[in-house]
Amino acid sequence: MGQAWKWSRRRSHFPLIPLAFMVFIAATILYNELKIQRIHLQGPHNPYPKHRRNFSPVILDRFTTCNSTVKYSGRKVGWTESGRSPVARGVNACNVFSGNWVFDNSSYPLYNESDCPYMSDQLACHKHGRFDLGYQYWRWQPYRCNLKRCFIRTGSCENLMIGAAFDRDFDGTRWNVTEMWEKLRGKRLMFVGDSLNRGQWISMVCLLQSVIPAEKRSMSPNAHLTVFRAEEYNASVEFLWAPLLVDSNSDDPVNHRLSERIICPDSMRRHLSKWENADILVFNTYLWWRQGPVKLLWSSEENGVCEELDGLGAMELAMKTWAKWVDSYVDPLKKRVFFVTMSPTHLWSREWNPGSEGNCYNQNTPINLETYWGSGSDLPTMRMVQDILSQLGSKVTVLNITQLSEYRKDGHPSIYRKFWETLSPEQLANPESYSDCIHWCLPGVPDVWNQLLFHLL
């Protein structure tokens, strides 16, 4: 005590009060700097910040490689499943996902391909030589009710449910663009996922853009987050490229064709900061998990050691990281979250036409086989997704497009799209060898997905 007392009484060149004030200011600056760094690391709603504050966060890009790869250790994402049950629809409610396709060339298509300035060359099938336009004229008809239909002549909409006369007086009914914009007034609608979700986003923009004067609408350049904005409604329809939901080396919206997939299974830092303030979120992920094993680089890994896991297992980890955020931070009264089920492919014609050898090329009618299910839709994956979504209850609405899209072997671009790579003479001589049986022509099937979204909003 004596030495301390002596030290405190030594003569100083600085008065005591100014010195204390300077120490206080320095401490405050240091505290705020550390706080800013912590917020930047966590994100304002990061559900998994505490265990990694002492680590430099792993940042993945297309140049990321693994220093070495080991077998998956069995490590799990830290999310405790709540055991919630899915929200009951009620015995009298309509299942809008169960029905059939009805040819309707009086009310469809809902827009013209050439009238949408935001159409993608990947989806503009008529522009690229497809002249059998029947794929544009099919309407989805649920068995026990109708999707919401709107009348041009009155501007009013009705929702015909059980007990009504179904599929009557459909002439004169169209997609009501103004009502949809009113639902979006002052809001951000964001699609988050891969190129299939981007196709649904383009469909939504094409459905909505016609009533917005050119000088009152804008589209940001193609980037990680692309935004269509309608000034009059103070609203936006956005697309965020996040094909694997969690952070990955494939998050560049252009340069993402890589020899190996690397993900941070417990981190969504890059994407979360973009989507967390949106009002309506539409997520998807599926196809990118079906391209072989996935490398896992955990966010706390400092030595670049990756684990390797099959696509289904890696997708489950990513889904649980996403579900952890939904479970912790989504209030369904303030934010609507939708999850789109897998979009089917039509790669093998023998699945709907036994004995044939082909794919979606030259297919111009839907499959007329009730409950048809092809290999492009993976049941174990669907069960895994269903198990996770069921834990989230009312926080997520499932947009179940799989079965209804299974019937539409005619709806893919096949050869009628822009291909950015040069096709060889051998490919050109065999159109089935390069047919795109994954994406969907517009106008077409994704327009119905958006009608279902409109119905559920």
C-alpha cells in the first residue's frame, strides 16, 4: 500500500483531471471500436456469434481451396429442434398444390415474352427459336377450389373455395397487377437462392412491371443482390444469389462454375446482411447439392482443413443453419418467409414414356399421369427438408411446387435458349445432348409458382 500511495503522490506534468479525462476518452474509443468490430462480425441478428468471437472468420470466394481434406467428423450445427408441428390448414381448406393442368389459351399467357424488358436469354424460349407455344397456355387448376382470380372489367378479385362452382366463367379473369403491388407497397420482396429462384424472380418482375411507368422503375446491374424498384409503391422485388444458402465459394453470381464446392456449413454472414431486413422472403435450394460430395470448411477452422460430406448431408447442415436463423429471429406477424420445394428435372423420357430414349427435347404436352414422380425429384431430400420445416411451424410457409411441376416436361427451354459456351458440331447434331431440362421457359411454369405465392400472401 505504501508504494502505491507514494506512486500516486508523485509530481506529474499533467493535471490529474485532464489526465483522467484523456484515459476515459481513450477507453471509450477502444470500447466502441471493439463493439463495431463485434457487430460487423456477428451481424445485427447473427444467431451463432459467441463461439467464434476469438477466431478470424473464414471468408470464402471462388479462389478458396482446402489445404487438406478429411472425412466428415460428425460435427453438427448448433440448433436445437423445437418439435413444433406444422400449422394445420383445417379440414375444409383447399390444397392449392393438388390439381391438374388445364389448357387455357384465352386467359394465358399472363404477359408476352417480348413485352418484358427484363426477360433473361436463358428463359426466352420463343426468342431463341421455339415456335410451339403451347407451353404458355396451361393453367393450374386445384381440385377443390380455384386460385384467386381477378376481373379486368371491375378490378375486383375473388377467392372461390369449397362449395363454389370451380373452373367456370374464367374468361375475362387475369392476374391483378395492381392488387399485387398494393400487397407490396412499402415492402421488399426478395427471392434468395439459385438460378431456378432467379427464374421465379424474373417471372414476378415480368408479371408486375407493366403497370409501372418506365421513368418510375429501375433495375440494378447484375450483382450478388439485384433489385427491381417501383418508385410509385416504394417497393422492390429483389434477387439474392445464394445457391447453397450458407456462405460458399460459389457465391459469385457470374463465376461460380468450380471443380469443387466448398461451404461454411455454420455461416450465412455474407447473405444474411442482405436478406435480414426484407419483408417477404422466398428461399430455395436443391440442385446444387446433387453434384457430388461437398467440402465443409467450418467458420472456426484456422488451418484450412476441410471435411467432406455427401450432398444430402451437407444440405441438411446448411438447412439447419438457415432454420436456426428463422427460428430465432423471424416474427411471422412482421416478416413472411416462404420456402420453395425442389423444382423437378426431366432428363429421361423413359420415366414417362417407357422404352423411349430422350429427355425434354421436343416435348410439347404435359405428362397426363396423376401422381407422376421422376428421378429429378429426390424423396430422401424432400423428407429431410420437410422434417426441418416442420420444426419451424408458422414461421415458414411451404410453396410446394414439386408435384405440379413434375407434369410439365414440355416447359423447359431444351435447346431454345442462349448458351454462353460454344457448342461442338457433335452436340449440334444431337440436340438432346445439350438440352436444358432444368430451367423453365417464360412465360410458363414459374408464373404459376408466383400465382400460388400471390394466393398465399
